[in-house]
Amino acid sequence: MFNEAKAEPIWLGFRIELRRNSSYYPFPKKATPLQREQLFGVLSDIVYQSNSFQSPLKLEFEALSPQERSFIYEHYYLEQNEETAGLGAIVDTEGTKACIINNTDHVQLVSITNLLQFHSDWNQMLLLEKNIGEHLPFAFSQQFGFLTAQLPACGTGLSLVSYLHVPLIFRNDEVQKQLFEKELPKDLSISLTDENSCSHILCVETKHAMGFSEDQMITSLMTFCSKIKAEEERLRSLFQTNELDALQDTLGRAYGLLKHSHKLDPNEARQALSSIKLGLNLGLISGITDEQINTLIFTVRRAHLSLNHPTSSSDIDKARAEYLHKSINSISLNF
Amino acid sequence: MCEGCPYLNERLGKGSDIPSFSEKENVCCVECGTSLAEVLETSEVGCSSCYQVFQDSIRSLFQSKPFINEEKARLLTANPAHPLHGGRKPAEEVEASISSRIVELNNALSLAIRDENYEQAASIRDEINNLMNSNE
């Protein structure tokens, strides 16, 4: 997922989402399956002709198995829908870009990117959006901006999420209070899902699509996340000096868990992987790259695991433990 | 209070021409059939025409619900004609702001230094300096 190019140890990456709707059709919930099918056909033709995606792949949700659908939802952080008729996605083979027609919007462009590629991927997304808009005029009003089925999403139609691995901020209530209560800009919010909290991944997201320009939204997110990153770096250097013993103990336990467990639930696995990632970044662990650890954090999730590593074991926790045994085989502790 | 005041008429038992709130909620979009009651309850509309049909109610929703930040909501209350949308228009080209580009480059710089790629670090530093100078 965030394993492309050179990984930034703390700032893992971004999810950019742009919602658009055509003025020719009712929004997906009110459209007939036939209308949605027509739209999906037009949309995929545009994406294929635009060369925006590397080896694009057209996926009709109705034709996918429930397992494959779950994978797509999990991978691109999409809302799960029961309704599938006429809906689908065009994805690139790298798994970083998608153009989706879902239950709420005609066009949902998603890009999973990292800090170094953010601007180039954002510009590519705008280029594709412009291309789609030339063939399929967007529903737009001067007053409400780009129109979407869900009112909070209209305006820019843009939503940004930034993912940061900040295990030491998660341990420090005082810093959390300062950052999340006092310094958090009003146009951003912190999302703490169980899944991400276990792996100490902080999700900072834009709160409003209306009232700001796209650039203001990007700048606000970038500036605040830089602050978080700097704070985590400060805590890391303090921690390494003052609490080396505790750190080594945590790393040893995490390593033991990943190496020898018979069963591992996703949260346990992600928590241990987070500790390994911290140890690796602080030079206390070797034999694995940051990119590989990032990949593991995301691929131990249920749908990724069952699709990428089909196993005879019906017990997914057992399959997860086996997968991790193999994946961390080369790790060694440097203390 | 004027002679035709609907509230006075109502009190005097003469009825009113203005639909009550619940009657207004039954107004539907002719294109997709979505009613105002649905919009108010779910914050969702059925098609782009709904934005025209329910324009005033949608503006009020934006003022009363946390769909925009407090500052923007205050501006809207002070000036109802204040535009809600602050972003780009279809097909409009926008350049990335210098500040967000500087944040991005600073992070690229720290990565280049971490990897001891000093040649790349120097070129990133020059780019940052150029941007800072052009921003002054």
C-alpha cells in the first residue's frame, strides 16, 4: 500500500479522494442499474483512453466474489455497500489508483500516495478529472461547487487523509492533549479507529469539503502533519536516551509474539509490527526494510490475507501467524 | 403587523396561505422525487436538480450543521449572499501553493540527508531557497 518508492519512516502516506457527479444522470442511489451500467461503461472508456492508469483493470462489483469485493473495499478504504448492480471500479495494477462508481457518487477518484509523490499524483488526478469532465459534464453550481449526493461532501468534493506512524505520541497523553486539543486546526480532525490505533497509526483528515480551496485544504493538512512528525521525532530521540531498557523489552516481546505465536488476531499482529517498525527506525532491529514492514501492517488485514495468501486453514488467525512467521524470518535484534 | 400577516390570520382563525413547515417538507424534486423531509433527515439529495429545488433549506443546513467551519458559518449568517464554495471550477487549472510545496520538499530533504544522498539534498535545498525567495 504505502510501500512504493522510498518510505518515510513516520509519515506513511495519504489517501486522496475526489468525488464528482454527472449532471446527466440522477445520483447513484436514485439511478437505475441500467443508468449506472451506462455510466460505468462511459467512465471506463475514458480512463482506458486517458492512459492515466498503468495497465487498468475494470472490475464490476456484481461479478466479483464477496472476498474480492471486501479486498477492494479494504484496500481503498471504501464504504461497504450491499448494492452492487451497475457499480464497479477501474484500478491500476499497482493498487494505488482507482476510479469508482459507488452507491453515492458517479465518480470517486482515489489515490494512495506518499509524501514524495503527493503533488505529482494530485496533478495526475486533476488531469484525469478534467478528462472525465470533458466527456461527462459535472454537476456544478457557483454556490455549492461540485454537487454530490451527500451534502457534507459537496464543494470541492475533496477529502484528504494522512497516515502517520507515531507510537510515542500514542504513549504520551500530555503531547496528545497539546497536539489534538490545542493545536489541531478547526478544519482537520483526528480519526482513531481500533484498527489504526493498534498499529499506532494516526489518521489526520480534512473535515470540510466546502468553504476552502483545494490548496488551502492541502496546505493545512501538510503543515499540521509536519508538526506531528517533528514531535514524534523529538520523543523518539528522548526515548532512546532515557528509556532504552523499556524499549528493548517491548521489541523483544513483539519479536517473540510474531515469531512464535500459533494464532494472531489482526490487532495483536499490527501492534507487534508497529513496535518492530519503531525498532527498525531506531536502528535496534535489522534484516527487514521499512517498506516491507509497512506492507505487512496493511496486508495482515482479513481481506488482504485471505485473498493474497489462500490457505487451507479455515482459521484466519492461524493463517496470519503462519504468514508472519515466514515474513519476519530474516529479522534480527541488535541488542 | 400588516393586514395580511399570515400569523395574525392564523390567530384570527382565517387560515394562512403560507405552507406550514410540515407541508413544506412534503415538497419534492420533480426530477428524482426526493422530498425535503428526506434531505433534512439524511443530509442526502437524489440529483443535481435537488440543489436548486431545496436551495434555501440546503444553505440553512450548511449554517446549522457542522458541514463548514464556524468562521465560515458566521460569515454566512452575517451575509447570506456570501458564496459557500471556495474551490476551483470545472476544468480550472490550479497551481499548488508554495507553502505546501515547501513542506513536501523539506521532508524530501530530510530523507535525502538520512540516506546520505548529499547531491540530491543540495538540489532540493536550492529548490527550497528559490521558492522561499519567490515567496518574499
